[in-house]
Amino acid sequence: MPSSDPTFHYDRILDIPVGVSASMPRDRCGWSQTTDLCNDVVSADTLVVHMRKHIGGSSSSYYRIHCSWNGCGKLMRRDCLVRHIREIHLHSKRRAHD
């Protein structure tokens, strides 16, 4: 199912986001709202844009949120959520800053 985010497009044949290499590690989004599991294809590189559809982008970074990735439930600051998902749920190492 295509994402409602107009900046996030899928290759219809491979079912992966356009611009993401087929060899890049990726996973299915495990974010759930009530009983609906997202299940879109995500990677550590596409996660920031993808998560905007779930949590928006205008709230304070100090707003506390529960991780809804496969029932995780961990409470954290909103600005830590993407890092948490990358490291814990997608098993991706933290990137060094330039």
C-alpha cells in the first residue's frame, strides 16, 4: 500500500521506496495505531520521512511518546524515537556525524 506522504514514493515492481537500493537493509514498519499495523517498507535511511506520517513533525521535541513499534511501549522523548527505532527495532548502528 503506498504511503500518504507525497515525498515518499514506491517502486511498484520491487515494493521498495524509490531511491533506496534493493541491496540496502530494509524492514517492514512495525508501527501500529490501535490494531492497524503499518507494514510499509522502511530502512534506516527512509525512517525519518516515514515516521512523519505516524507522529507528525510539529510537536515539541521534548514531548514524550510511547513507541508503538510491534507493541514496544517504551516511553521516550519524541526527538529520540527515530534513533530508538533504528537501533533497537531495525538493528542499525548509530551513524557518525560529519
